[in-house]
Amino acid sequence: MEKPTGTASIPEAAHVRRRPPSALRARAVAAAAAVLTVAAGLAVRAGADGAFAKYAGSALYTVLLCALAALCAPRARPVAVAGAALALSWAVEFLQLTGVPADLSARSTAARLVLGSTFNAPDLFWYAAGAAAAWAVHTGARRR
């Protein structure tokens, strides 16, 4: 059977480029993600304790940074957003080795929430877990 002339040999959708989401829509999604992340953090804090609450909070800290980075740079690639949030999370954790965050945290609740006070090596892993989860969700959201 002969192939009709003028018919493309590749699937029709393969050559169509997807438009990136509008900056306004991407910012709205990022803002909603930030609000949901804060709500999840408060729920974990209210409903759990011990290691689970601590490490869930660490992962959610980086997820929140990812949402805020996406809010500020709505067209950034998910890997760049997750990488920036992870780098900032790790920088804050290593800053805790200096004692500066502990000093600031003793004087300010906001500083305690943002900077913490004591270095904890396992947090480095949980920050990476949070960045990976946020990257996966961000990638999936951009595909829709």
C-alpha cells in the first residue's frame, strides 16, 4: 500500500512546541504552592513530634524556598529553582556552624524560623529530599 503524498512521517504532535506557562499563571501556582507548604509545615508541627516532625520540617523548608524562587523567577527551569533552593538551604545550615544564627535566633523569632540555630548534618539530606520533591512537582506542573 502506498503512502499518500503530503503526509508527514512523524507524529503530528512531535513537531509542535509547547508554550511555556505565562509568568502570571506560573506566579499564581508558585504562590499557592508556598501557602500550601506553610500550611503543611504548620500541620506537621501541630500533629507530630520527634524526628519525623524535625526532618519533615527540614524538607518543607527547602520546598518553600523552591516555591519562593519560582515565584520570583517564574520562567526558570525546575532544576535551576530546586538547585538554588538546595544551595541556599545548605548555606544556611553551614552558617549555623558559626554561631551567628544562634545569636540572632536568641533575639528574634523570625530569625529562629528562617536561620535555625544549631547545625545538624542529617538536615543536609532532608533538604535534598525536599528539593527533589519540589523539582518533581514543578516539572509535572510545567508539563500541564
